[in-house]
Amino acid sequence: MDITKRKMLIAARIKELTAHMQQISDDLDQPLPADLEDQAIDLEDDEVLSSLGRANSQEVRLLNDALKRIADGTYGTCLKCGAPISSERLDAVPYAMICRNCVVQD
């Protein structure tokens, strides 16, 4: 896959995650219901939403780091051994910083 297409896919994923984080934020801003049982359910739901929001935020940070590596020409090169990272690995984990062999060794 060429780097321009990879960059577009990463940017699209960032946009998708950002929209999802905004939706989560909007949901978390909703007032609690008056009923105590409903409040308990909503609080549990809020914990799940908060966790999803943190995961999305982490992925956005990793994807932005990948865009920086694209810009500086190091994207797709293992930071540990210097070998190329396979296209298959980058398809699965577009922000991968190390190759599969180095992941297995750790």
C-alpha cells in the first residue's frame, strides 16, 4: 500500500475516533435521572463510556504519532531493529512502531 493511501486511512480513522469521543462526551454530559436505580445504571454506563473515551484518545495519540513518522520518513520501519514493518501488520495496526519479530521477542 502506498504511503499516501495509508496516510488517508489514518486521517479517516482519527476523524472517526474524534467524532466518537465527541458523542461520548455529549452522553456523559447528560443529567442523571431522578430514580436511584436508573442513576446506578447510568453511572455504570458512564464508567464504560469513560473507558471507551480513554481508549479512543490513546488510539488518536498513537495515530497522530504515526502521521509524524510518515512526515519524517520513518513510518513502516521498526524502531527496534530497523527492519521494515510488514504491510499486513500496518494494515492491522496502522500505528505499529515495531515489527512482528521484535514484538514476539519481547
